[in-house]
Amino acid sequence: MLTDFFYHLRAHRLPVSVQEYLTLLEVLRSAVTPPTLDDFYYTARLTLVKDETLFDRFDQAFGEFYRQVEASLPADKSIPEDWLLKEFQKRLTPEEKAAIKKHGWDKLMELFKKTLEEQKERHAGGNKWIGTGGTSPFGHGGYHPEGIRMGGPSAGNRTAIKVWDKREYKDYDDQQQLGTRNFKMALRRLRRFAREGAELELDLEDTIRSTARNAGLLDLQMVPERHNTVKVLMLLDVGGSMDDHVARIEELFSAARSEFRNLEVFYFHNCPYETLWRSNARRHDERFDTWGVLRTYNDDWRLVIVGDATMSPYEVLYPGGSVEHNNREAGAVWLQRLLDAWPRAVWLNPEPEGYWPYRQSIAIIRNIMHDHMYGVTVDGLERAMRHLSK
């Protein structure tokens, strides 16, 4: 089975060597790790994948291989706990959803604190306590138009205005090749060339003129290579609703890596706040102070923010509105600071433009960006690059 696993990874364009595969077998034989699926996953990733940008590709290949193995095993007759929990989820009609009251930010936070103090046990279903399913504003797996999700996955409604849970994100893969050519052509509108470095490139026209002046004796003239001098600072939204757009953002990211020599990349979730990060695997331990980023890069840089701008309006307009932490200053304050530091800025939105009028947060951010929000399409990128090149 492990031999099949090795060839499965190679089929998914992961550069796994025979020596790395033998190392994995040696680790498994030594009983260093307990025989659990999670431990095998982390051990395999540690020994077989040496480039963090390939983690996402490994996850996809690992998941597909596991599903193939699982399908070949005898069916388990026990009822999964998740199925039982789903029974508590109510299939609400639009009228029932409209009847559920929105509390507003201040009242919701006050109600949450009071509920924490009163509740003494686990609860499922219902409309008051912190639990699973139901229409309570606190918990997970149910529905509420303005709730706090905690302790589990979303039911898919995406109406939570705050999330109390440790969330893990993955870096975008910048090695994607298929589908990036059109993005590259659009991004090239921003390129500006200058000759830098040692004289390594033949200057054909000057060589001809110099040779003619030299009575036909060859006189080679060299010039420095031309390099794209545009500097791009890219901020990438990751996680949550952005999971729907991973493939397109990876194509964009790959094209940007190819086209811009001077490219610096940071991640954020939903809206930039007081910290950013470079690696999602280390985002809980290694963050960069946004003030430090503002001081590091001068106004020669172009700012490109990539995100679907789809979130609760509280995340943009209110202190403490972030779904992940208690931010002291509103997201709008930080967005304005970014624009003050880098006036040549655009926001690239992978959401279809037809959806934009129905997202309140998109309207708010478009206003902050002075309407310089563009779709992640060839036409949208071309318009964005024309604005940045002014």
C-alpha cells in the first residue's frame, strides 16, 4: 500500500525521491510514531515534502489516497456522531430565518457573556444556549443571521460575525502553471524595465555602429540585462469564504511570482489589522507588526490586496469586530493607513462582480478603496494594472 502511496504522490507532481520514501519506511518501522492517521500524515509530510509551498498539493493528494483506501474497507455499521448532530439542524424556511432576531454588536456581546455565565452543560438544538444546531446565536452547525460560531465547523450559512476557534489556513501554491498565461499577460501591463547589474547582454545596434566605425573589425558592445523594476506588495486574504477561490488565487499568485522580480507577500484573514503573516503554518507563532510593514516599504511600492471582501460589516467598521481576535482598532482604520502609505493601490476580488451589490462589506471596502476594486479576471487585472501604472 505504501508503494502505491509513493506513486500516487509522484502522479500529483510532488517531487518525492526514492531516498525520502525509504526514510519514511525506516521511521515507520522504528515505532517512533503511534499508529494513527494523523501521526502518519505528519510523518509522511515531514519526510517527503521539503518545500512548504507544496503542502497544499500534498494535502490534496493525501486526502484523495485516503478516500480510495477507505472505500476499499468494509462499511462500518455504527452511526457517525456527525450524522446524529446534523439531526438537530433545522431546515428553516426563508420566513423562519427572517423571524430570527438580529441583536446588533453591543447587545450580542453582552448576551454572549451572560449566557457563558449561566450555562453549565452541553446543549444541542434550541434557540438560547451555546451548542450545536438550532437557532441560538452561539455555537455551531445551526442558523442565526448574526451569531458567534464556536467549537466546530460552519453549517455553510456564513452569517457568523465572530469565530471563537483556532483556525488553520494553508499557504497558496505559487507553482501553478496551467491557466496562468492570461493572468501573466494582464500583469505585464505593470512592468517597467531598467538595465541593472553587470554588462552581460549584447547590444546589437551599438555593436553594428561600432564595427562600422572600426573599418569592419568586429567591436562587441555589451549592456546590463533589463530587469522589471516595479515593486509590488501583495496582501492575500486566506481562509473562510476564500476557500471557494483557492484555484484562481493560486493561478494569480503564480503569475505574479513569474512577472514581478520585486514581490513581497503577506497574508491576512478577511480584513488587515494590526498584524500580518508570511506563512500560514506559523501564523500563530510568527506574525509581523503592520506598523513595521508600513515603515519598511516606501511609497515606490504598489499595493495589491487580494480578497473576496465578504465578511460581517462589523469586521470593517467596529473595534473588536474581527472574527478571530479582539482588535483595538477597526479594519477601516488599518485600510486607510495602507492607502496613505501606498496611494497606488488596488483590491482584487475573486467574487463574481454580479454578486458585489448584494454584499454590504464589499460596498464598504469599495468606498474605502475609492472604487479601485477589480475582479480577478483578465479584463479586471488589465484595468487594475493600468491604474497602478499611472
